[in-house]
Amino acid sequence: MNSLNIPDTNLERVVIIGCGFAGLNLAKKLKNKPFQVVMIDKHNYHTFQPLLYQVATAGLEPDSIAYPIRHIFKGQQNFFFRMAKAEEILTAQNSIKTNIGTLEYDHLVIATGSETNYFGMDGVKREGMPMKSVPEALNLRSLILQNFEAASLTNDLAERERLMNFVIVGGGPTGVELSGAVAELKTHVLPNDYPDLDFRRMSIHLLEALPRVLPPMSETASRKAKKYLDSLGVQVWTDTAVKSYDGSTVKTNKKDLPASTLIWAAGVKGHIIPGLTEGKDFEKSRYLVNGYNQVGDYKNIYAIGDVAAMISEENPKGHPMLAQVAIQQGSNLAKNLYKWQRNSTPKEFEYNDKGSMATVGRNKAVADIGKIHLGGFWGWMLWMWVHLVSLVGFRNKMVVMLNWVINYFSYDKKIRLIIRPVVRDKTQQKELSLKDNEEAINLEEHEN
């Protein structure tokens, strides 16, 4: 059963679903090993998600944090990529069903990562802005700029204030970094673009349901991050949970906040593929795996990265959904697949915590490396270095470094482009889509 045009060979076929950190590292580690590796992803590029917030705040172009999958594995023998969406796992047939056909596997690795978790709040899902992918980051960039264009046109002071207010939900690294980036836009960039607006009326609110920001990090890092956010003018609300959002007002357990933009960075859940009846934690949407990342009782199906929950006494909730966990699980599984093939003893996964870090803004960052807690300029330098070396591709490293250097000295972000306007109203979206189709048809007729 093979309708994806993958050649049949005498090599064991490893099908990897997803090219995030876990899937990418697994496929790399299988290079020159006696396997046929087939990767499936709905995008044809790998995204460096830790820098998505800089795309959303006009600091980086999207192609500087994304890299073509086919180019990453250029020249790797017995590697095949297919741009497809995995729809169902057919365990009885040892095959995976996609939107372009089905494919048999000897080993199936689920590395689908995570998706936004709205915790059942339909209003937030409908009206809020997520930031888990390049398209979502571009939408957020457009919406930020569109709001200020609209604010410059209205004479209604309450509406203008609502358009200039931002509520960011989730005090983890993403929420903290995004809050700092928006605050720097307010201070250094937007007043030059919109001199007729009073930016004293612009508010940035960071909401965290727990008692402090950066809950997974040390109290030292949390305290420093809070201090940096305060210095940038960010209103930090701890012990504050969102109850609802209707597109204009954020209702919380403490007070209501008027805002046309709510950015949701409060939680994620594993991206589950239908088909498996065992080894699934339905509550957390993660696959329950053993120490070898095998799902339930399946001996040839594995889950790695954010979508995997390896429960133990040391980790009763599984490992944190971090890039380092995904990278290390991908590497360990690659070694074990080779060991199983050679009838050697596999090695259970052991997580090596290399530390956590978050940046708040220029010269402001925090880092926990074991018992060492860095902050300020040196924490910021360490954060930049780690992210630069982790990027895929020499060009991307150079482009990002050059952008950072220019932005540091110029206090400016020049990628303030509304490439595709964000339209919230479904009727307007349909009309806009029809208009785009008509323009495309007219252009084609003109060319012919």
C-alpha cells in the first residue's frame, strides 16, 4: 500500500510525521543508517519557533526563521519528503493515511508537536490571536499595524484606546518575550510612524494565572523578568485568569480590560492523530510512552517531543514541552532504532536539562543554567548566542545576526508590512476571497 510514490526497498521504512525539533533531529541522526526515512509534514519548511514572536513584532522576516525541509536533507541517501497532512493511523495495516494517499511503515514516529490550547473558551479561540506558526505570526504582525491604522482614523477616544491596548495571556517565555517586544515597539518605533497618536494611552497587559511570571524558571529569574517588564511599562497581572473575550473586552477574575487584540500564549496541547486506541492521555492530548518512547503496547509506533508524555516518579506530568526535550528524544530514538535492528540493548531516555532562558528586551534577559542565574546584559548575550547557533542554515544565522545588530543601534524595526490584511468578519473574508479570485482570473485572461 503505497500511493505517495515512495520506492519499495529491502530497508526498514521509518515514517516520521512532523519536522519540528524532534522529527528534524531524528531524521538527521538516521543519516547513513540502514533505514529508508520518509518524512511527512503539512509545510515544506522547518520553523524555529522560539523566534516567532520577532516575526510577529516586525523584527525578523519569516524566511529567516524557516528553512526548506528538502534543502536540510539535500544529499541524504534513502530520505524522502512528502508535503501532506496525516489524517489517520491504520495500525492493523501498519500504514498511515494522508490527504494525498496511504503509506506503509515498519516504524512510525509521531513528532507532530503541539497546538494552541484554549481550555474550552470558544470566544478566545474565535477572537484571540495564537502564535504557533509562521502564518499566525504574520497575521499578528498585520493585526498590530492594522489596529494603529484604524486608531489614527477614529475620533472615538474609547475605541482608539481599545485599538491601542494589547492583552497577552500567559506569563511563560513566549508571553514575556512578546510583551517586551511590543513594549519596545511602543517606545522606539510606533510613535515615529503615528505621530498623531498619544502613546501614553497605549497599554500592554501581561496576564498570568499563577503567582509569578516564568513559573517553570527560578524565583530569581521570575523576579528579574518582572522588574524588566515593569521598567518597559508592561502591566503584569499575576493570579489573573481569563474568563472570556468577545473581541473588544477581556473579562478576567479581577477586572475587565478593553482591548481589540488578545494574544494567547497561555497553553498548548499535543497534536494528536486519530487511530490509536492505546497509550493516549485524552485529558492532556499527549501520547503516553514508555522509557523508549514507544506508545502504549505498540512495539513499532513511537511519539517524541511535545506530543509524548513519559510519566515517571521524577516527572509525574511528563517532561516539559521544550525544544531540548524534543531534540534529545529524537537523538535517543535514532540510536535505539539502530540498536533494535542489530539486536542490541536499547537505552531508556534520560533528559539532560541544559537550562532555561527568556529575553525581555534589549540588554534584558534571564537564564537558569543549573545553579547559575544570569540576568541583564550577560543573560541577553547568552540568549542571543544560543538562539543563533540553534538556527538551521548559515544564511539564516547571518540574516538574523545582521538584523539584531541593526535593530540594536537604530532602535528601529523596518519590516512593518501589512502583506495580507487580517479580516475577522466571515462575510468580509468570503468577499475578499472572491475578489482575489476575480483579480487572478482577470490577470490570467490579460496575460493570455
